[in-house]
Amino acid sequence: MKIRKIARNEVFVQVEGFGKYYISCYGRVYSTKTNKILSPRIDKQGYTHYSMTNDNGKQQQVLAHRLVAQEFIPNNDPNNKTEVHHKSQQKLKNNYYKNLQWVSPEEHDLLDLGVVIYLVKPNGKFIKYRSLQALVDKIGVNYQKLYFNLKKEPKLVSYNVTFHEINNFDYTDTYLIATIKNEA
């Protein structure tokens, strides 16, 4: 198998369930049947698809970023983290494995909204959290409760900062959560 690489670090691995195909860490697919890189198709949302035949002989449209994630990115929580998120918004061009991450559907919704999550301390300081789950682990609020509260009408909106008041299980603690629209 001789493939012209687009980068020195481009690696191809065989796709599970699609034995005649290899996916690269950049999202390109090589067919051993034609000995060529497949031509991608781009859908209305900007995602890259490939038409591939699985090991049972069935033709399928497969998302490049899912193939890359399945073959190159370990998923430490496959029961919950079922979706693949592009860190940059370049879905069309950037299916490189370092630009992808496994996320839960709820995390994906928030990431797609482009928000950063902060806990607002009583002294007014903001503590940034990399995910809703990290915040949940810190303050002990139910994940679903926090997620749905963030979807409700906010307590206050100031420029690009939205404030939500979240009560803990026993309602003795109230937390102020800020979501800040990510401009990047």
C-alpha cells in the first residue's frame, strides 16, 4: 500500500467493520479495492462523508470525523460520550484527530452554542470549568438539573455573559453560574 501523504505524521489504520478501507488521522480514506484515496462528499452542514462498503457488502455513508475518532481517539466513557465534536468550527477542512473530542449529547449542545462555563463565587470571582461534568463534580448538583437550568430563562444577561441561578439538591445552597459566549 503506497499512499501519498499530506503530512509527514499522517498515519492510516484499517477501519473496523470496513476491511477494505483505511482512515488517516487527518480524515482521508484509502480503498484497497481501487488503491486510491476516496473522494469525499460534503453535506449541507459542512461535514465530510465517504461512501463505503462494509464487511457485509452493504453500502454506507460514513462521517469522516466519526471514523477518525473511532480509530484514533480513546473514549473513556463510551456509554455517555457518544458524539464527536470539532474543537474548531472548520468541519469542512479539519478532521485531524487532535481537532476532535468525544462528548455527551448535552456537552455537544453547549459546545455548539459556543459557551464557556463559570461558577461565580460570593466574592464575585469567576472559576472556569472545562465542562459541565467538571462543574457538577465540584458543586454536587445533578448533571441533568444543571443542564436544563442552563437552558431556561436566565436570571440576568449582561453583554455576552448570561447568569443562571442553580439550587442544589437540598436547596440550602444556591449557585450562580455564568455562561460566556465564546467569541473564538
